[in-house]
Amino acid sequence: MQYQRRLPNAMGPVYDQMEERDRLDGLMTTGTNVLTKNLFGRLRAEPLTAATTFNGNMELEAEFLSLCLGIPNIHTDAIAGVKVSIGVLSSVPAADYQLWINPENNEWLDFTIDLPKRLGEERPSITYIDAAALASVARTDVANGRTLIIYRIEFPANSVASMPANNQYYWRGSKAPRVLRTSSQAVQGVTTKASYTNQAAYAATKGGDDYAVVPVVQYQTVARGHQVMICGDSIQEGIGGDVRCYGAMQRSVYELSTPDRPLEYFNAALHAQGPDVYSRFLADHVAVVRPTIVTYSPWSGNDVAAGTGITPAAMRRLKASLGRVFSSLQAAGLRPIVLLPEATPVNTGYRNVGANDQARRDYNATWLPRVSGGIVIKGFAAAITGGRDGTGQDQIRDGATGDNVHPNDFGHDLLKDTVKPYFQLLLDRVA
């Protein structure tokens, strides 16, 4: 509701906050017990000449009742005969660069699936195994720790695996926000379990970080929380500097998530792509993920031209893509909270748009707030905006970028501070 503002202007921010609270209450979801983890957005195709198995230890957000793995395929052809094994763990090795290769009680559940070809350019298919009757076990290495799974994915010879396009650098070792340790070996490690022997995470023989298949994991939890679906370009995917798919959105989720009130995310953002592509990626998978919260960036710097800035054609694509998101949610029978981050600046040294940067500022100030189907993340752009050059183009705040376009580690933390309050408010209201 709108409040009649009869008191002095100093009370304006209070009224703004009350109106936003009421708006959120009117849209509030009660959360979900079905969570889907997808850590990496954009994928690349990696040819395999020999049969190869990928082994991983992964941390999930809460105690689970059952789960299933989804195997992505970004290749232009289908891949038959991919074998998958899954088990549970009670611990991970103390050494950062080591992982377990056998589950608790040596109990594996095995599946074989065929992967259809990609759904479109930059849009992988994701094929899920049947739900595994495999409940989580308590951690023995840390008190009140999150649950752990172990997986193996065996690709046949002369096939193609789908791997994180921007690698796993930020996710390795003890600094990782969650346990994710991966290794690979050119053996049929699902067909013959004992043939897999590589316990060295990030094996140097294939470049370390850049050689892994990381599955999507859908799991049914005891605790109730929220499922977030993150969609946009590289800033939403969480790229910049040393950061690999752990930016402001992802940090906001995992810094607030607890085993009793879990927050999980599906990263549907795509580095170097525009809204016409990444909105389709969301549409491809939203009916399975069934998010209770969506963060969607209608504006992408990838659709902004040097010199002219954003064109009328690009604005039409922007609006049509946002419409696709709303239509996809409606078609899936979903009513999540949709959070809309403001458009952030880029430095003149990366893309010189000069006075045409005013179009971005107008978009943030006047157009985006008119979108009644979403809630604007206020202050998102200001968090990393520094000065303005002589032509009228805003610059990224000093120290907040390393390449003049993406936030670096510090920049993502600045953005995170504007996002977390929205997630916290929603998490506090889970029924």
C-alpha cells in the first residue's frame, strides 16, 4: 500500500521502507523443500579421446531425503551411454588437494543415461538420473557440518564432456565457499570402480582447475528454505578478476544459508551473452528448478555498443527477454519473487559510450522501477560507481575492478551488501 506522506520529508525513507515491506509481504512465498544446485553458468565442450571418469566430493546445503544428479551437455550432438555413480560421505580429507574416491560403506548407486544435444547456442540440455534412495549422513570431521556427496561420471571414448567455461579457480582448496573437490582419470571408473585411483584433486596433468565435469544436484531436504535462480550475464554469473562463478548473488545466498534454513542457487547466468540468450537458458530449466526467488538482469553490457551506447533494437531485445522470463514463470505455474539488479557502469577504457551512458542511468532511475512484476535491488549500481568522466560516462569505483568491466573480489563484495538484505528478508519469512 502507499502511505500518505503528511510528515516532513525526513520521513520519506521510512515510508519507502514500509511500502517495500508491504510489497514483499504481498508476494511472499513459503519456501520449498526441493533444492537444485548448479554452481557454474557458461559451459564449454571438451572432446575426450579415451573413456574418462570424473570424480567429485560436493557439499550440499541441508540434510536430504533423496537426490538426483543432472548431467549437462553443451555439445551439438547427443551422447549415449554416460554412466553415473553416487554415494554419501561423512567427511572430506584434511588436505585441501585431496578427495575421497569411495563412499561410506563403499555403497554406490549406479545409473546409465543418454544425453540429448544442447538446446541451443550456449544453452545446455540437462538430463537427470532417477531419484536415488540415498539419504545424507552426519558429518564426522566438523561439528554441525553440511552434508556431503560423492559422485562419478563416466564418459565413453570419443565423446564430449561439458565443463565450466571459466574454470574452477575460486573453488579449490580451503578458501572455497563450499566443498567442491574434483579429479579425473582416463579409466572406466563407474563400470569398474577399483580402476579409479586418482585421489589428487585438480590433477595437474590436464591443467588443474579447467578439467572437471560438475553435475547439477537436485535434492529433497528435511529443512525448508528458498531456491534461487540467478540469470544474467557475467556479472550475475559471478566473474571478475580471480573470481570464478562466486559473485555478489552467489555470496548473498551462501553467506545466509544454514542447514536449518537453507538457501540454494541454480546459476543460469552466462558470461559474454546478452539477454536474448540467457533468458532462454532460464526458460529451458525453470520448470524443473522451480525457484522461489529469481534474480534476473534485464540489462547487459554485452548488448551495449561503443560510441552509441544502447540502441533502440537492443532495448527491444531487453524488454522482450524480460517478457520471456515472466511468460516462462507463468507457463510453469510459478510465482517467485523476482529481484532486478540495476545496470552497472563500465569504464571508458573498456567501452567508451560517453554521454550515452545517460540511457543506463535513466533505465535504472525511471524504467526499471516501473516493472511491476519485479523488485529493483536498489543501490546495486551505486555500490560500485565512482566518478564521472568529462564526457558524462560513469566509471567503476577505484579498486572495484581489474578489467574495467567486471567487479573484482572487492567489487562483488560491495554489490553483495545491497543484495543480502532482500534474501534475508525472504528467508526470515519461510513458513
